[in-house]
Amino acid sequence: MTAQMRTGPAARNADFRGIDPPALNQLLKQMQEAATAIRGWLNGHRPPPGVSAAGYRQADQVAQWTADQLGMLTRRYNYAVTHPDRGGGVQTPPAPSPAPGPSGGPGTGATRGVPTPRGGAGKGGQPSKGGGAPSRPFKPAPAKPPRNTTPNGAGDIGNFPTREAAAKAARADALAVSAALKDHKPVPDSVWKHLKANADDPDYTEKLYERLGPAGVAALLQAADGNKTRLGFVQESLGTASHHLTMDVTWLRTLLEEAESREVRSVAVQVLTGADMSQKARDALAKLGLHGPTAASPQSDQRQPALET
């Protein structure tokens, strides 16, 4: 990882800001293991009476600090894997080319010919008069695939500082939806506002649809009452949630059955197939005979279209 930091985009652009999800995931595992190890040692080695507890308290502070960072870093990781780079962020310059050496001389510069397995190389890459096997066509080394670095999650992380705060807000909105449906009342405007503001929040949307379940989602679609804007909020937020909440064949089939019982199956189909779902969710939809749009290319900033007007 140290070598990557020296040669990566940040080494070539002081303004670079981004997240490498696999690297951050590895860091989270290491921090979790460290926090557990420190806490385990502290619990098993209480300072004896009469011995200064200053070192113990310092170690306890380190363990607490590590635990506090995990929530924030996990939230950043969730944003990064849910929203891969679609062409935005800092444009990093290419790695600098090695300086050319003296013409025909050793070093990193260009040579006069292509070297052969035996013997020298003449002009134009032809074998030298000294003999040797014929030169083989020069094959450049294959280009390394670009790293999956994304600026999402490296800066702004939505309207909530922690995963816990996002989950708490989502639970409150899920309860408000359930209460309104139970009392045969409209879903509160505040819920629609929150859904609009947090449709791209992986932690909020995951907890919201986890609490609502397929039946609750179908009821929410019915409660939208054909409002294209509100259905668009549901569509975007469902796509976000699909990257963390399991939306398998069973979950999706139940949603469609519940939607049919509420006479909004066609709406549910349009929302699901138009959403920017995870690959697993798209595979599950395909097994149900529903084929939504393919995932957007990481090099394109074109998101999937909202519901047709």
C-alpha cells in the first residue's frame, strides 16, 4: 500500500481526493482487529492496586478512538462502493515518462534498435551483422487496468455524520409510513422530503427498505398515487439500497405480488427496471423475466433515466 501511495494519483496531483474501496475495506478489517485486540488485552490485564493506571488509560483511549473511527470510515466505504466513479472527481495526470537517455546509449531512453535474444540490434530493429537469432516483433507490456478509485465518500457523506444517525432517521420514516398506512392516511410530506434528500444515501436507504420490506415498498408505491416525482424518489433510493440490502428473487417476487394486490404492479415493474440496481439485483430481476437497463459504465456520468413522463 505504501508503494501505491508513492506512485498513485495522489503522488501526481496534490488536489486528488478519492477512495480505493478494496484498500479501505482492508483498512477497516485491520482497525476492527486492532480494536478487538486492544480491548481484549485491557480486559484481561487490569492494573493492580497501587500501580499507575496512566498507560492503561492511554491504551483505552486508543481503543475508543479506533472504535469511533470505524463508524465514519464504514459510512465512507458504503458511499464508495454504492457510487463508483462515473467520470467525475479529480482528473489525475498520467504518470511521468522516464527521461530519455543518450541516443543509442544505456539507460531509460530509447535505443537505436530492438534487442534480440542473441546478438546485437541494428538500425530499424534488424539483426546486426554479428549474427544471432532473428528479432521477434516487439510486444509492449500490457497496460495495467485502472484502479477503481472514486471521489464519492472521500468528501461529503450526506446528511448524517454516522451510519447510526442515518439508520435512526430511516427507522423513524419507516415507522411514519407504517403508521400512515395503518390509519389509511397519506404518507407524511416529511417522509417524501427525506426520501428525496437521502435517495443516494446507502445507510439510510438500506435501513428504510429493510424496515418496510417488500410489502411496505408496494404500499409506498401505491401511496405515491401516480406522482412521477415521488416515484422517482423511490426508484433512485431502491437502486441505492440494492447494493447493501439483499434483493433476491424471493424479495422481488414478494414485492411484485404485493404490488399486484394493490393494483400497482406495472408501476413496480417500471420502477424496478428503471432503477440503477446492483448486479445481483439485476440478475434476480432477469430470473423473473424483467430486464432493466445495464449498469452505467464507470467512465460515463449518465445515470439511469427516471420514470417516463
